[in-house]
Amino acid sequence: MNPQIRRYVSNDVVHPVTLTYFKRYRMEIDLAEVPAQPISLPSSYRFAAWRPELIEAHATSKYESFRWEIDANVFPCLGDPEGCRRLMTEISHRDGFVPAATWLAEYQDEATGMTIPVGTVQGVADRSGLGSIQNLGVVPEHRGSGIGGRLLLKALQGFYDYGLQYAFLEVTAQNEGAIRLYERLGFRISRTVYKAVEAACS
């Protein structure tokens, strides 16, 4: 990543801006190759199908999943609670939003009786008729139990039931654990893209 410097003017003051480029992979999968099988979560966890009143739970899970990850640098809204709320609202109102490919993972805390959102994934059908996976995330304290992979499979089955043939996602190249997970599930890298991110220099 070679940052480039350019400048913008605000209130007659010239501020230098750094452009940083993040390498990302587009990965695709043929939905016909995804096994049609029941998908369950470990004990104390459950799936919640999409409904509009879950926007806040999805946003909270999204923020807690991404706030300390590199993707919050690539997409700054992921590192901000209000940004996650706006993003979740915007995704759910897109013309191609696929409710059947949008899932929340919840944890039932037996000690307190509270239900906590711990994982999220959203699905959108793009204009070319491909399923686009959006913001798959699991909060750090609940990783390692296969929740992320199961959420992704639920989303892929939702795309298939919706009538789509292929799905894709993008992942930052440095996120090697996520890439291994996607490859295990059948995704293959189809191309490399670069995401430019601006940051004002102090």
C-alpha cells in the first residue's frame, strides 16, 4: 500500500490528505454447489430471521464485530455505532435487499436471561442478478465456534431460495482467516480490487 498525498481546501486552509489503497479480493461461489442441509448453531445460540425491528440489533452486532478490525479502516462507518445504524438502514431499504439472506445470530445468556446479538450478515441482489454478501461479522468474544461460517451458509441458502445462481463477497487481503473460511465453503478468488481511503494528515 503506497499512500498518495493530495490536498483539499477548507476555510481558506490547505489540508494535506493521504490516500491509502487497501488490497481486496472478490470471491465468488456457484450456489448450486452449496449443500442443501439444515444449519444449526451451538447450544445457547440461535438464528433470528430478518424483520425490520432488528435493525438496531444488526447494527450493534456489526459495530462490535468490526470496530477493532482492519475493515473499520477501509470502511470507517463500521467503526462508529451511528455509522453502522445508518448503513444497516440503507442496506435494508435497497431495491435488491434479500431478507432471506439476512440473518442475526443471538446468544442467550443463562445467567442474566438476556439475549445478545453476536453475529450478522446481510444479502443484496445486485443489478446483474448476483447475490452480494454484506458485512459478515461475529463479535470477538463469540468467535471460534463456527458462527460466522453458519451465518454465511444461511445467507447463501437464502440467495438460492430467492432464485439466484451465483453469489460473491469482497474481503481485505490481510484478513487471512476470513479468506480461509470462504475457501473452505467453496468461494474462489475471481479478481483483485483496490479500495482507496482518504485520511487527513495532522
